[in-house]
Amino acid sequence: MLQPDSPPERPGVAADPAPDGAHLAVEPEAVSVASQWKLMWWRFRRHRLAMAGLIVTALFYFVAVFADFLAPYGSGTFESEHTYAPPQTLRIVDTSGDGWDWGLYVHGYRAERDPETLELRYAVDEATRIPVRLFAEGETYRLFGLFETDIHLFGTADPDAPPVHLLGADRLGRDQLSRIIHGTRISMSVGLIGVSVAFVLGILLGGVSGYVGGKTDTVIQRVVEFFMSLPTLPLWLGLAAAVPRDWGPLTRYFAITVVLSFVAWTGLAREVRGRFLSLREEDFVTAAKLDGVGRPGVIFRHMLPSFTSHLIATLTLSIPAMILAETALSFLGLGLQAPVVSWGVLLQEAQQIRVISTAPWLLLPGLAVVTAVLALNFLGDGLRDAADPYRR
Amino acid sequence: MTSHVRATPTIADAHVPESDLLVIDELATHFHTDEGVVKAVDGVSLTVPHGKTVCVVGESGCGKSVTARSVLGLVDPPGRIESGHIWWRPSPPTEPLDLAALDPRAAAMRRVRGGQIGMVFQEPMASLSPMYTIGNQLTQAMRLHLPLSAAEARERAIAQLARVGIPQPEKRFDAYPFQLSGGMCQRAMIAIALACDPGLLIADEPTTALDVTTQARILDLLRELKDQTGMAMIFVTHDLGVVAEIADEVAVMYLGRVVERGSVFDIFDRPQHPYTVALLESMPTAGLSAGGRLNAISGMVPHPGNRPAGCAFHPRCPSMIPGLCDTISPPELTLGDRRSAACHLLDAEVAAPPPPSRVPAAVVAPAVTRAVPAPAAPAPAPSGEPLLSVQGLRMYFPVKKGILGRTVGHVRAVDDVDLEIRQGETVGLVGESGCGKTTLGRCIARALDPTGGRILYRDAEGGPAVDLAQLTSAQLRPYRGQVRVIFQDPFGSLNPRKTLLQLIGEPLTRIRRADTSDSSIQDQVADMLRRVGLRPEYMRRYPHAFSGGERQRVSIARALITRPRLVVADEAVSALDVSVRAQILNLLRDLQDEYRLTYLFISHDLSVVESLCDRVAVMYLGKIVEQAGTRSLFTEPGHPYTAALLSAVPQPDPHRRSQGARIRLADDLPDPADPPPGCPFHTRCPHRDSSICAVDVPQPRRLGAGHLAACHYAGDLVLK
């Protein structure tokens, strides 16, 4: 570092620092003004890993939104003859005839049952060719619940042909790829409401606690400590039992996350309180008070914006936590349950070593979880760095 | 670091005479940042003779600290020594060692660092580890370089602590840094730096963070230690007063180069380089309150990344020669023994105007104004009724202990203060840190709710005075625009998330609800920015795009946008560089005339107060111990504390260094939660008389017109 009192020019400052206005020796160049968000974006773009995180996260949410279109089959569609069918390779060049030709196709399966173990074995049947095409017709669905259509991104050219499994099939012969795509929608969204409830509560209570101080602070802090001491897993078990049986599995899970978010705000509230306690002593807060700004104005227009960066990071980092929680709980059978499809529910299939050894592709939802969580973490990191105006 | 790649020179260089301990030769330290190469140090040559103190002086950003750190290989990445030599010759018969060629992590460098060269930093609290005791850190420094047993080291460390003037060294040996005051910590730091009897001590702004009284004692200590041990010192500072106090030789740095070198008397009596001249001129001097102005250097130090072509100082130089100074970099001209300067004006071959005298041609005009007060500037006309009258003001902060937060005592930050401020005058409020001057200022602005007392404020319309201390925040609203505050820290007091327009316009919408249409606010903000010397086009930019001085201008604009009558300037220029400080002081003075402002000027810097204020109040431990007109306070102080403060101020004149006995106060301010009985100052007073001073609280005594001093012997003591 240079001397602390002469920091090097920061990136993103629109123009060179102005010469002292009263004694302009040199006319400065035309001054361009960039908004706060523009500056943030400029800095964010320089962070490679965060950019990658942003792109991957955007892809995941794109998949979540267009799941029905992207998945070749519905989440419950099964083909009983394809139990534990291995992934098929999508072929682009057709060499079966004379010379070679373009064309998307997969080879069919040839199933054999082992006479001794009665195990079903699949071999690629080079002879059968199942042509595949883009924008194929398949099952009908409603895009965004509005437009009824039967067009999928890809599918067998002949709607009556046996299904293709690019990522294999599961115990009941359901297409793994389709189920992962459908699971994306649930996994990436079901906890968002819970996260936002916890977020709002945390900022509100933490802010009041830190700014007002005194008795209010003491009461809120004791409440925080009480909630922090509640064991989450038994609470979850209890709630899972308490939610009415006649609710659908998704509604039940949703209800539980919302209830849990009333417990989960504590960590953020503590952080926000700490920030407020230190910010309260800052000169610019006193200055705002002397400018006649009222209490809500000081809290929400002067103090809160100065740690937006921190809040954004907390928010982005709490989404992966939510994804992981969903996965873990569903895996244990406490969270979502079939027929709802989520990554955790899919992983439930892979609970036994025997299953994994015969059908390792059942672990692929785990890869989706890892990718999504990593991408969100990088994104949060990059946002935090970019949002800090005093970052060196 | 590239330095170790170069061949280590083994032959003694002809440039290192035996009398010199350290010779820096064309040192260049550059920082390779994403935005390009920053040449923080760009060709510095400097010699440190045995047993002498060399002061490196200049504004911030001139490369002083980086030069000092380069000597010990302490430059952090991305900085590194590009070229040049640092010849180190601790004892004359040995061959000099090139420190610049050593790997900063090499054993040889570590032997030099701490063992042969010690270093003291600016922030004593920050440079001591909070997790270890003073003794622990001191013995560690010793045992790294000397073969000592733990017991020997302890014994030696205690002796060392005693040597740097720490009372009860056995007890302090086991103290943690946070248990000591700032001055004590700096003493401990010096003890550590001198633990192995180094030949050279590098002190990087060692007194900048300290109070003026503590600074004086630390300077005394350094001088004594230098005389005792015969060590040499490199003393980095921006304060010319300190330079005059301690230097034997001076090197003036500007933008990574030494522009002038010479003995301290040469520099102060016969400065040759325009930058040196300008620095000396911008020192605040007494008597500006009559309407004079400081000779500020125009502009500010440019960032080393965009160094001007030719002479780096030419854009700010009053005697710039077009076509020469802005194209050709001036060579260093030798002007005598150990004296040189880098300026074209001194070059005999350049047929040019004569070298600048103490007052260069271009700055003569303001200097004249100083001699003859401009008639346009109305002399402060103190009317009969004070604008603000503080009566018996108290501000106590509770001290809480235990789980239940029981109040066990009070810190009496402001304790029964009476103060009157008349319309149009500038009242200075001085004192050591922790004396309650900032708290008093904040009570007056009602940023705090005082515990007791009255703050009577007289409205512009006449009418009865209002007691601001009793008003609720809603009732205060009309007065918020009339009493405004300028804060000390230009970085902390501006919300980094707001544009200048929002920052300056906010008080308008909040306080004066008259015409708050967007365009009207924009016009007013633009107008205000122009008044404080910033371009109105900047109003949509964020504070981080501005330098400290510019931000302070923004703070001033924000304070003045509501057309206040009283402005509380809380250390408004303390965080600024010398030249920028002079600019801001001039601006404050101009605005006072323009808007008929009354200032309460809170500062620990007595020279600034002397130059700006009409009257001065001295605070000690929450009480005002003396108040008087500036002239009489500075010439005939009535309170021993004032006398001690005045005697501690470094005088920017090396000839006055050894004159007269100085009053030196003990470092420690008593705990304001438990003030001593009787006169609060009696624990540190050189004139105390235990019979009265420790028992009775002295009441203010009148010593002359408007001169009050709270001392039992006020008027009887001969103080100056």
C-alpha cells in the first residue's frame, strides 16, 4: 500500500480527481458521472469468478423458469421396461448406412436378464436407431400455466418411440434428466420466501435493536438468544407432524419453511445490530441528524445503504444455505416428499450403496446442488466486493 | 522483489564518506498497481551523518514514508525498490552495505532491521500488539538480536523503560498496551526501537497522533536519547514546527523527489526552492484575525501516478517559467556544503527572474493584505448581547458495570461550563484530547442532550433568548439551520452513498421547507459549491472522488447551505495537509465576512487558533480554565495550564529552540470519571500548592477586560 493518506486512485472513479476548484490551474476534462449501480457493475465485471457465478446462476434460474419446455418428459412419466436404464449417447453423425450422414439419434437398448441373479442388464443395440429432433412434440403442458403446448426442446421424432434417457433412468424407469430439470424449479425457489421473510425480520429487528439501544436492545437480544437455542431438526420434525395431512406436500414444505424463517432471522439481526452500533457513532450519522433528518430517515436512508453490500452478500449466501437445507431434509425424508420432485428427493433414490453401484447416474442431482451452491457463493462474494465504495 | 537479482556490490563506493552513516543514492521505489506504475519515490538522494537528525518534510503523498520504509525493506507489495542504492555503514572502517540490494526477507536484512536500525511509527497503539505485554514485546526485540537470557533481558528491558521516561517501569513491564496512554505507548515503542542500541532511528511521524503537550515531551526524549547514545535519526514529518524543533538537517520532498536539502537554519532562513518557500509561508501565524489571509499554495499535491512533466511543482509554482519548467526536469544544483536544491531558478545559466526570496513575487499581493487589513473586511463588532450564552452546561456520560448495567459513576465530559459567543466573532476552544471540547461543541449544536445547564441562543429577530438545551427535537428544527457543524474527519462525515447534491441539498429539504422544488435546490447547491471553490458540475459525484481538502469544502458547503449564524467547526482543518489547511482557513475567513458568520473553532492546534480566532477558551477536564482575547492569552497566559500548552507548541523557528525553560507536563490526563478534588489541574501543575489547590475548586478570576482564569494564583504567578 501507499501511505494511508494518499490512496491510489480507485477503479471506477469516472474521471480524474478534480484539481482544487478554487485554484484551477488546468481545466479538467469533461466530467462524466456514473451512478452507484454502474460503478458496482464495472467493478463486478472485473471479478472473473463472480461473473462465472452470475452466468451459472442465471442459467439455473432460466432452467427453472422453462423447465417444462426444456425437459423432454414430465416428472412422473415412466417406462417400466427401462428400470435403471443407463445414459444413452446422443449421436450426431450417422454412419450406419453408406458413408455418413447428419442426423440426431440414439441407439436403443437391448435388455437381458441375468439367468442367475435375475439382474437386468442393458446393452446398446447398435441396430436400432431412435431418431431425435429439436422442438419435438411430446406430452402436453401449460407454459407458465397459460399456453397449452406440446413442444419440448428435444425429443424423439416419433412420439410413440421408446423414450430416450440422456442421463439414464431411475428405479421406475423415469428419465433422470427430466427429473433434474423439474427439480431445479422446486429446489431453487421453494426457500426464497422463507429467506426473504428472515431477511426482512433480521434487518428490522436488528436495526431497531442497534439504533435505539437501551432496554429495547436488551429485550430483542434476549429474544434472539432464545431463538438461537432452539434445535432446528426436532422443530422441523415436530412441524412436519403438525402441519395438516390434507395439504399437498409442496404446501406443507412451504408452510414449514415460512415458520422456520421466523426462527432463522437471528443471525442476520445480530450482524445488523453490530453494524448499527458502530455506524451510530459515525460522523455522517450525526451530520444527518443535525441536517434535521428524522429517525426512520437516518436508519433507512443513511445507515442502511452504507452496508447494502453486506446485506446483498448475506442474501446471496443464504440462498445456497437454503438449497442445502432442502436437500439435506428431503434426503432424510423430512422435507419434500414424492411425488414432488426436488434435488433432495431425487437423491433419496441414491441412499443405498447397491443402487449407486448399479446406477451411479442417480447421484447426478448432487452435482447440480454443488454447482448451484458454488455459483451462488461466488456471485455473493463478487457482489460484496463490488458494492463497497471504499474497497482498495 | 527484484532487488536480490542485482549483483550485490562489494566494493566500497566512493560516494560514501566515512562521516556518513547512511547514504541514499538515487533511490526509486515504485508501486505496480492495476492502474499503472506509481512512482512513489523517484530518485531520492539523502545522506545521514553520524549523530545527526535528518528531517524529511513534505505534504502527504510526497513519498516520505515510502523512503523511510525502503531503508528497512518494509515496502509492501505491489511496491518494490526499482533502482538506486542505500549504503549503510554502521562503523567507518567496514565496507558499506547496500540495503537496497538485500532481499527484504534475508537474514542480513533482519539483522539490520531492529538490530542496527530501529523504527518508530505514527500510531503507537496500532504498532504495539494488543495481545502481548509491553515487556514481552521489548524482551522479544532484544533477544532476537542479542544473546541474552530471559532474566537478563527483563532487567535490561526495565532499565530501557526507565530510560524512555516511563514511571514505575517494573509495573509497566507487565502492562498491556491498552492500559497505557498514547504518549506512554509511544515511549514504549521508542524503547523497543532502541532496545539494541541501533546506530540509526527512523521515526515516521512519531508525534502526529499525539497531543501537543505529549508531543513536546516525546521530542525532548528523542533529543535526549540522541545526545546520550550518539545515534542518528531520520525523522519524517509534515509539521515544520517539529522540524525546527528537532532537525539538524532537512530534506524537503515533493512528489517522490528531494527538492531541497540543507541545514535546518539554511532551510528556515534562506529557503531556495519555491516549494520550501511556499510551505514556510503557509504556516499559520499570529494576527490573522484582523482580516488577513494565509499564503496558501494553490492546488494540491497531484497523485504520483500522473506526475506533471518537467518540474513536478510547476503547476503550483508562483515563479514558473513557461517553456522551461513545464518541459525540463530541473537538475539538483549544489549550493554549498551539504546544501542543494532542484530548481531552474537557481541555475546560473537560466537567464530568469532572481531566485525567490522569502516572499516570492506572485504571493506578494496577499502578503500585503496581511500587513494592512482590508477595509472591506468588517472588524468583528461584538454587540452587547451575546449570540450564544452557555451557562453552567454539564454533560455527563454514565459509566456502566456488571451484567445489569448498573451506573457506577459518570464521566464528566463537560462540567459546569460558562461561555459567551458574540455575533461575528471567532471563538477558539483549545485543550488536550479528552478535555471535552468536542462534547461541548456537540452539546451546543444539540447533537447531544446535555445533562444540565442552559444554552441561550438569541434569534436574528431579536426577541428573548431561547434555551436550546431544553428544546425537543421538533422544537429544535428551526434552530438546526442556524447552528451548524463542520466535522473534523472529511472522510467519515460525508455519507459515501450520497452524491454531493443529496448531501448538500438534504438540510434544505429537511430544515428550510420554503422552496424545495428540485430545480431550486440544484441552483442553491450549485451556487454554494461555487462559493466554496468547487465546480457545480461535480454535484452528482460521490464523496470518494474527492481529496480530503475538497471534501472539507463539501462539508463547509453543507454547513452553510442553510445560511446559519453560528458555525461550530470541530477540528475542521486538523486532518488536512499544510497547504490545503491554509486554503481552507482562508475560505472559512472569506465566508465569515460574506455571510456574517460566528465561529466556534474547536482545535488542538494552537497556531491555527492564534491565527484565526478573536477570543480563545482553554478547556481542561471538562472545565474552561481560562478565556481571554487571543492576544492577551498568547502573551500573558493567566493559568499554568495555558502557559504549559503554549510552551509545548513547536515554534517554526530553529533559532528559538534552545531559548528559555520549557514547561513540561506529565503525560497522563486524570480520569474524567474520577476527577481530582480541588483544582482539576493540580495533579500536573508545576506551581501547585497542596494547601489550597488540592482542596478548593478555584473560581474564575478576572485578570483584565474579558480575561478570566480559574486558578487560585491567577495574576500572581509569573508564567511567561
